[in-house]
Amino acid sequence: MRILVTGGAGYVGSVTVERLLDAGHDVVVVDDLSTGHRASVAGEAAYVDLHYGDARAMTRLFVEQRIDAVLHCGAKSIVPESVADPALYYRENVVGGIALLDAMVAAGVRRLVLSSTAAVYGLPDIVPIPEDAPLRPINPYGATKAALEGAIRWYGAAYGVRSIRLRYFNVAGASERNGEAHDPESHLVPLVLAAVEGGRPVTVFGEDYPTPDGTCIRDYIHVLDLADAHLAALEATAPEDPRTGPPEGSEPVALNLGTSDGYSVRAVLAAAERVTGVAVPQRVGPRRAGDPPVLIADARLAAAVLGWRATRTDLDAIVGSAWEWRRRHPDGYRI
Ligand SMILES: NC(=O)c1ccc[n+]([C@@H]2O[C@H](COP(=O)([O-])OP(=O)(O)OC[C@H]3O[C@@H](n4cnc5c(N)ncnc54)[C@H](O)[C@@H]3O)[C@@H](O)[C@H]2O)c1
């Protein structure tokens, strides 16, 4: 397959590009480097510095490069930033996303896998969360992902775009080549490891939740497991594959990607101390608005549809891979 990956210079995108190349596919990365890193794109992939919302340029690229399928990882994805500047999130994630869909349709590219998020669910009634839980996002980030998911579903029905929307839970860990280097960073594992390296103490937001140790529980999925799921999802969008509908149409498919298990913030801190051998500098702060006590995926549908299960579920191994990557790249992607 010739696969175009938007956001392929980002954290999830770069690791997934490695996986797609390993599986023998040709990859074209489209990234504007707004949060990504040119050095994270594996050499065998073509790289194009472009905004995925430039429909005219994207249509041309799809045709010139004879693209078969799109993996849309590119997005703005920082929750507090989305609350402060919802216009940016609607412009980039929704308006840009629709332009990308239009370019696909114009160029006859009808296979799509979307990076979506557990943030589409908001505060769930049921945990582990099934895919048919109501979508009630509580921030513009989740709302813009839910909006694009809706558009993709209807583009499928009307224009035959075969798609799978993948709702990630908390992605963590690293490959040998690529790891997480966001600025600003908002994810727990890199924040904890930065604290170990002498950065700012990590803040535990609330220790009075109704959980065994009082801190929030999240479902941490290794980025390498996530990459495997993308490969399986892209394969499932083939025209003859019944999982995404009959050849002329599309069935709506949304899949949670998680481990169906969770770890508390305190458990992540303890894992980091075991892995690094260093006490994690930390402080306790108040709860953050909109942080549910427990977010865990019901990942059974992904197993049924894709034959995929997370296999790298040991927390020390997940945190350990992130730590190894940071030790090999003390300056992140700066050369
Ligand atoms: N990391 C997580 O825990 C997590 C969890 C749930 C969902 N997701 C989703 O996964 C995707 C990837 O997340 P990530 O953590 O790798 O983020 P990231 O910021 O590392 O990667 C996003 C990439 O997209 C690029 N990009 C952004 N806007 C663009 C545009 N208009 N045109 C071209 N390129 C653009 C950025 O430069 C960056 O390389 C996002 O869609 C995010 O919403 C991530």
C-alpha cells in the first residue's frame, strides 16, 4: 500500500510510520512541524512540509503519489490549549479535517484511519467504556475530534470513504527510534521522567478520588501496540474487506485502543522510581476540573474486528521504554 500519514513527524505518527515501513508499505508523511520533529521521520519515508488542510495541494499530492490510504494523525491535541483557544481547534481539527476529506474524495482516495481519542466520551457513565457510550466531550479538543468523526461517518455513507476511527486512551512509551517530546508537555509519563531528570516537580492533581490510592486511574497503552493496531486498521479498509462495508460503501467503525486495565498516578510514579532508581520530585495539587476518577477502555471490539490486543501492558516496561529513549536522546530531537 502507498499510505499518506498526516502528522507523521509527531509522537504517535512517527512510531506508526516505522511500523508501516517495517511491514513493507510505502509511506508519504505530510506534516507542518507545528508540534512535530523532522528528525523523527524515518529516512525511507517521503516527507512533505504541508498543512493537511490545503485541499488543493493535498489533492495534487494524492494523485501524484498514487496514494491508496490515509492515516490522519495530524491534529492539535492539548486540552488546556483547546479550552483557551477553541477557534484554533475548530479551524485545525474540523475545518482542516474536512478539507482533507474533500481532497481525498476529489482524488479518489477512499481509505482512511483516524487518530481519535477517549476525550470524545467526556465523563463516562460506564467504565470500562464501550464504543457505543454517548459522545459527550467536555472540552473543545474532544468536541472537535467528535465532530470530525461525525463527518467521516457521513462521508463514508455518501462518498464511499471506508474508514476506521481509533479512539486512543493514554499513549505512552517509545520505540528505539522515536519517543515523546512535546513542548509544552501535558502527558504524565514524560512529565514524571522530566522531573526525575531535574525538571519541575510533577504535580499529582488530587489524591482524594474514590480510587484505592486516591489518585486518578488511566489506561496506558504502549505506542508500539498502537502502531500495530494502525497497521491492522489500514488493512481492514481494503475495498473487498467486509469489516468496513461492501465494496461500494462503508460501515461506521469506531474502536477503542487501550488495554482494558488501568494504573493510578501513584502507580506511574512508583514505576518511574523503579525504572530510574531515583525518587520522583512531586507535589500534590487540587483536582483539575473535568478529570474523571477512572478512564479505562473496553477494548474487546478492537480484538474482535482487528484481531488486535495490546501485548506490552507491563507498566514498568512502558515507562522503561520511555526512559531508555530519553537517555539516548537527552536533547530530544535537537541535534
Ligand atoms: N498522545 C496521546 O496520548 C493521544 C491520545 C489520544 C489521541 N491522540 C491523537 O493522536 C494524534 C497524534 O498525537 P501525538 O501525541 O502524536 O501528537 P503530536 O503533536 O506529537 O503529533 C501531531 C503531528 O501533527 C502535525 N500537525 C498538526 N497540525 C498539522 C497540520 N495542519 N498539517 C500538517 N501537520 C500537522 C504536528 O506537527 C505533529 O507532528 C492526534 O490526532 C491526537 O489527537 C493522542
